[in-house]
Amino acid sequence: MLDRTSNQPVLPPEIDRRRTFAIISHPDAGKTTLTEKFLLYGGAIQMAGQVRAKGEARRTRSDFMQMEKDRGISVSASAMSFEFRDYWFNLVDTPGHSDFSEDTYRTLTAVDAAIMVIDGAKGVESQTQKLFEVCRMRDMPILTFCNKMDRESRETFDIIDEIQENLAIDVSPASWPIGVGREFMGCYDLLNDRLELMDRADRNVVSESVKISGLDDPKLAEHVPPHLLEKLLEEVEMARELLPALDHQAFLDGTMTPIWFGSAINSFGVQELMDGIGNFGPKPQVRPAAERQVSPDEKKVSGFVFKVQANMDPKHRDRIAFVRLCSGHFKRGMKLTHVRTKKPMAIASPMLFLASDRELAEEAWAGDIIGIPNHGQLRIGDALTEGEALHFAGIPSFAPELLQSVRATDPMKAKHLDKALNQFAEEGAAKLFKPAIGAGWIVGVVGALQFEVLASRIELEYGIPVRFEPSQFTSARWLNGPQDKLDRFINVNKGHIAYDHDGDPVFMTRLQWDIDRVERDYPDLKLTSTKEML
Ligand code: GDP
């Protein structure tokens, strides 16, 4: 059934109140701090800082990996669910390090919206821009949080202009900062005509909120010193003239972003942002599958795996597949069809990640992220349904930009290395290629840091010291085309052929020239740098 005014399906209340989103930002902009405050207001943790304080080792409770403890980077993405006012939030964590990774892309396929966090002094940085472009490909709604306003920041108009120009999106201020740096005292809430005053003394105190009848309310002068008030009135007048008012539909279409100013570490502006996600949405969205559109209000359950994480518990070799539910009301114990293998799977111990703990999920709804422990049956891109063969679209696999060969420094352990590599390929942490000629493996990644991460994980989780070495190839392209043409090509180019983890052939080379030549000489073949994981 469609709602006549919005043309969106009318959702059952439990689905209607769900908000599934991710935070995109450049490292150091304040994503971790903001996440902590979300959890604080979501009642999931007692006091912000606790997350970090429990041994410098722990950044947030969503971080499980030893690597992160060692290096203070977030290597794995996971999910956190919490309630806030009438809403149920699912926050999917994106890896934080600056190395570009596929994981992040896939994480973004599982959410309906993103919060873009920028540092008020630095504006739009490179990683933010990259991630923004990914969101844009799906016209995803974006809410912006300009952080660290308690420090020297740029002029408010400069920040907004930079976002509008660099990201080609309309920006509508939801709040306006009063003072900057040491003088920063809070914001004028443009949506609710309220004055929000920051408490500098206690970082965990929620800001004081003063209801104001408008910018001409004499109450303003009681709280804001004259020179700041004058600037505020002038700027807001200009902003109202020059900047667009918030247009809900434009926000949902991804062409306009509301911006809040605040200071995550001072718990300032965070609740207003959370109210924004709650009030403006979006709710769980319709998902495209190869066969048809899947609406969240459909009775039958469906979902797809967007991430696989292994060794969350070092004592077990179990993997957890993170599933975004696309439709229906899921109940524990349900038998779902694993579409790729057409086999039934009883989902006996699904998990919800409630920030502080993992918990058995007795039920879950469209929009939710659940974790399903399994022994490797579930791979990225796999669909689970109540029988229908659905293939959810848009979960990309990228051709790696860096290739290296790998070997165990102890030859006796070579066999175990196969197992470890296969597991990481399943997780999507690396691409694994078996050359058609010769022994060994070629590992492909998108960012250089990933080799290091892999080497230490293989040593840590499997006890196998390994060495990565330059491979003779630098590029890989998937090959597609009529089977006979493909076979003939493979036969005469054996030295350049390898097979990926799914057994699909790839063409490997050092030279772009080679790729161009193949495309010219074999017009029936298609060389692609992405493969949709169907
Ligand atoms: P992430 O790399 O994006 O996760 O950033 P973090 O949340 O770890 O923050 C990076 C640094 O900025 C940390 O030292 C934080 O304490 C600091 N920080 C975060 N929010 C604020 C803020 O509102 N004001 C100030 N002054 N520092 C902040």
C-alpha cells in the first residue's frame, strides 16, 4: 500500500521507526567521539569516555580486532543498535583508516542514510569527498555535522560554501553557531527557534535549551553577549536570504543536506542531530534486486550479506555474516533460503549488536542489521529469503589496485596458508587469485595498508608468518563474454590468466596497453574492473 502524499509504502510501526545509517568522515574528524555520544544518548553506555577509558586499547565497543588495539585504527566494520526517543537506530560502523577499502563501500550499501562529519577547521577532506561520492551514486540522504566548533574554526559561510562547491549539494543550516573557538557558546536552533547553550565545564552534560520566540526575542540578549548577538543576527539574516530553507524531499532525494554545528566531545549538538535523523528519516527504503524492487513492508523476510567477519571470538573459527534485512518481520529460528545454494538455513542464533553487548535477536525488522554465525556458507552478496530467488543489486567488488604474491616463510605451513587466504577472500578483506600456471597465490587489495593488516592477521589468527612480495602483475580485470570465445582467449593467454575466489577468470597484466590491446583484438570479450557480487 502506498502513502498518497509521499508515494512511499505505509510501513508497520516497528519498521517505520527504524533508522539505519553510517557515519562518513575523514580520520580524526570525530567519528568515534560522535559514536560514543550516540550510544550515550541511546542509553547504551553509562558515560561517554567509558568506551575509550577501559584500557586505552578499546576505542569503541564495536571494535573487536587485535589489530585495532595495536594500532588504534578501526579495521573492521560492525553494527550497533540503540533506541533514542521513539526511534530505533542501527548505526553501521565504517572502517576509519584513511586507506580506501571495499569494506566501506559495501557497508554503505547496507544503510539508508549517512551522517557526514567534518572538522570545522578543515572542511571537506579527501576521504570525506570519496565517501560522499559513493553515497551520491545511490542518491543517499546525507545529514552533515560540523564538529569541533569549540576550537578555532572557519567562518560558517566558508564551511557551507565549501560543501556546496566541492560536493555539489545544497546546504541548509539547521543550526547556526554563536561565537567560535574559545568564544563558542552554542547554537541558534533554526528549526525550533531555540537557543542551545554549551556547558564547557562538564563534557557529558546535555546543553541548556532556551525556548525563544524568534530572533527578535529580548531573551536572546540575556544569554548572548552583545558582540556575538550582533554577529548572529546579521549572519542568520544573510543565511536566510542566501541559503535554501530545508526541503524534506530534496533531503530524501540526496540533493540537499541539513547541517548542524557542534562539538561532539562536549556532547554539544549531538541530540539535535539525532532528532534530525529521527524526524527527517529516511525510514527503511525499497531495495532494488535483479528481479524486482523489494519493499520493506512485504510480509516475507529477505536480506543480504554485506559483510563477513571472522574470528570475532578467537576461540572459535566461526564467522559472522552481517545481514541487512530488506523486508518483513524476522523471528529467531526461522528457516530461510540461502539463494545462491538454494539450501534452507535455520537461523538459530542470530545476533543483535546492542553497543555494549551482542545479544540473541529474538526478532528483527526490515532495516535492522543482524549477525548470523556460520561456518563459511554465507558470503558477501548472498541473499536470504523465504523461498524467492532474489539477487540484491549494487554490492560491488572492485578490481584490486595493488597485487602482490604471498608465501609462508615456513614452507611447512603453506597448506594452512591456503585456508587463511580463502577465509580472508570470503570476508572480502582481499582478493585472491590462483594463477592458471604455476603455484602460489596472488593477493589483491585496494589500499596498501591492507597488505600489512592481512600479514598481521594471518600471523595472529593462524600463527603463520608470511611475506608479501611484488607480483609480476599490477592490474587485474574480470573477463566476460561467450564461453567459446572466452575459452579460446584463455588458452592462448594462459600466462596472464588467473581465477578469483569464485572461479571466475581474470586477465592480469603490468600494462594498461595490454588491456587496451585485448579490448581491441577481442571485441566479443568484456574486461571489467568491478564485478557485482550476485
Ligand atoms: P575519528 O578518527 O574520526 O574517529 O576521530 P575521534 O573521535 O577519535 O577524534 C579525533 C580527535 O579529535 C580526538 O583527540 C578527539 O578527542 C578530538 N575531538 C573529537 N571531537 C572534538 C570536539 O568537538 N572538539 C575538540 N576540541 N576535539 C574533539
